Amino acid sequence: MTSRPGPGDVAVAIALLTRLPLRADHARGADAAWAWPLAGLVPGLAAGGAILLAGAAGLAPGIGAALALAASVITTGALHEDGLADCADGFWGGFTRDRRLAIMRDSRVGTYGLIALILSLLLRWACLAALIGAGAGIASVLAAALLSRAAMPPVARLLPHARTDGLSVSVRRPGATTALLAVLVALAAALLLTGGAAIPATLAAALAALAVGAVARAKIGGQTGDVLGATQQCAEMAVLLALAAP
């Protein structure tokens, strides 16, 4: 039975998805998934601050975009990037379900993972540079941080666990109401930040999440913490692409 949202859920979400040393009730696990988008405000605000400082210093949009990505990665400890790399290596480096899961657990980064990271960073950098140049960098990076983390609870809800242990298992699967609330929280905030552009951005995030979920089901039969990290990364790329589109 899913409990009601609580004020401590934001701290739980931040402790789970960032490097901030917060004390939180981790036993709530999936019950706090509605607040995962709010945890995205930590890297989002860090990235926005980097953009603001770069602009005040008169630096080019490309430099501001690079600094924003660096600030985001530092605050999360590259948690989601690691998930993307692990999924790329496992999904395409193994020929059986068990082998794919074993590769995903390996701490080493392979060719597929490295290429995935390079493409993710390059695409996000290019989109952010364009958005910063258009004067929409801070609002866009915040909206992307919110919407991309709202994509994770539905995937965690809809797909079964692919393992019997691991981070995703310990957190548990969120309830349907919790997953829906995460999406609504992120959408409301994104509408305030970007106006009508939040609608196509939300749809883009949803399509990215569906794509990752479909591949994960086909390759390993469900979701893991790495799959949720890959979902966040792909959704963030999709949101930034949608916001940067003319």
C-alpha cells in the first residue's frame, strides 16, 4: 500500500539522486518518487548558476553550456551518466539476458558506453549553447532537469525488476498515483518556466522514456537502477532538443 506524500520525501529524493549529504528516511523508497523531479532542481540550479556566472563574465554560450554540464555532473556524481553507459555496454555488448546484466554490473566502461556518453554530452552541450544564445538557457536547463527525472517513476512503475537485488530493488517500485504525481509536478513547474514549450518537451521526454523502457524490456526483461539512469539521460536530451527546436 502506497503512503501519502510527506514533507521528508524531497530530502529522500535529493539524497538518492544527488551527492548532497542529506539524512533521509530511505525506508520510504519509492513512496518519495513523486519528489524525484524536485531533486532535479539541485543539478538544475547548479547548472543555471553556472550559466548566469558565465553570462556575467561575458563568456561565449558554448563555454556557459560546458560549465553548466560540469556543474550538473558534479552535483549528481554522474549517477545518471553512469547508468546510460552501463546500459549501452550491456544492451549491445551481450548476447544473452544474463550476460547483459553481468556487463551492466561491471564497473569498467566499454566502447558502447563511451560512445553513448560522448554523444549525450555533445548533444546536450549543443542544445544548451543554442538555448543560452537565445536567452533561454536557465529556464530550459531547469525544465529539462525536472521533466527528465519525472520520466523515471513511470518506467520504474511499469517495468518489473530485472534483478533480485540492486538499487532499484531496494528502492522498490512506485505506485501508479506516485508516478503520475511526479509527472504532474514536473509539468506544472515546466509550464511556469517555459510556457507552452513545456508541452512538446514533456511529450519528447515521454517518448524517450517509452523507447528506453521498450529496449530494456526486450534486452533484460525489466528495469534496474541503470535503466532508470539511462531514462533520465535520454529524456533530458529529448527535452533540450524539443526546447531548442525552431
